[in-house]
Amino acid sequence: MQQMDNYKFYPLTPERWNDFEELFGKRGACGGCWCMWWRLKRADFNRQKDEGNRRAMRRLIDSGKIPGILAYDRGKAVGWCSVGRREDFTALEKSRILKPIDDEPVWSIVCFFISKEYRKTGLSTRLITAVLEFVKTQGGKIVEGYPIEPKKENVPTVFAWTGFASAFRKAGFREVVRRSETRPVMRFYFNKTFNGTRTTQI
């Protein structure tokens, strides 16, 4: 995968499971989630919280799925970005705010988890760029993000697990619809022209 400054980026595969597990820690990132929040119906998520979600993510990886990208600094996993085809994320289909815009096949960036000491360093934008590179290798044409755009400054990063809109803009995304004041839906189109300007090439 792509290297930026001191960072390296790799898809999460079985041989990187221990790195993922160490990054997420005993709490599974937050509240026993293990990045399964978007992939499950709410009742299923709550029923298998913590260890059940950890096992579910491990099974997903062992099945050959790549659920996201890990960021490394000097050999240690320090950041995570979850990505997949939109249909992989059951919870998106249930969301009034994040419901589909059209019938186009899209990939979705749904979650970030970054080590505390690496937050507010620009790593999320670099992760997004690495994700775009990965999606391109998979033949994807459109990538969606569902960040927040808070009214107030200094929102704790723990409440921005879908990312900030500013990070997506820096990576070349454009807002396509906003059904909530603080929740734009943003897209990156590979090889598409907007007002005579071609989107960023990865």
C-alpha cells in the first residue's frame, strides 16, 4: 500500500489481526464495538457486544473479506479506517439521514479509530487517501463518506468516529447531499469532471 511520510498503510488481513486487536484494545475501540456497528442490525449488535463482536470481525477477516485499512507508524498500528461496499453495512440502509442517494454502486467509509496520541495530526485524511487507493484496486468508481460537520469547534474526536468533513474535503471529496445540518454525505468520483475540473487522481 501507499506510504506517506513515516506512515504505511495495509489492508486488514488475517496475518495483521494481532495488530488490529492491539490497536482496538480491551474495549474493542469503543463500547465493545470492534467496528461491527454498521454491519449489524441493532438487536444483533447489542446481543453480541464485546466478545461476540470481536469474534464476528475475526470471522469476517478469515472469510477473505477486507473490512478496512490499518495505518502504521514504525511498525505499530496507530489508525484504522473501515471501508466496504455499501451493501455490506446493514445499518446504513436503516438510516433516514444516510439513505442511498441513487442506484449507483458505491463503496462506503463508515468509521475511524486512531490512537489517542495520533489524533488531530492529519492521519485521518491520509487514511482516506490510502482507502481510495485500495478501492481503486478493487475496481470501485465511487466512494462515499458520512462525516460530521459540527457547529462548534473543538469537538472531542471520540464523537467524530465517522470522520470530519474537513478531512474528506482535503482528500478530494465533495458534498452531494445534506439531510441533517451537521451530517453531509460526501463522495469521491474516480475520473469524473465537475464544472470543468477533474477529480483528484489516486
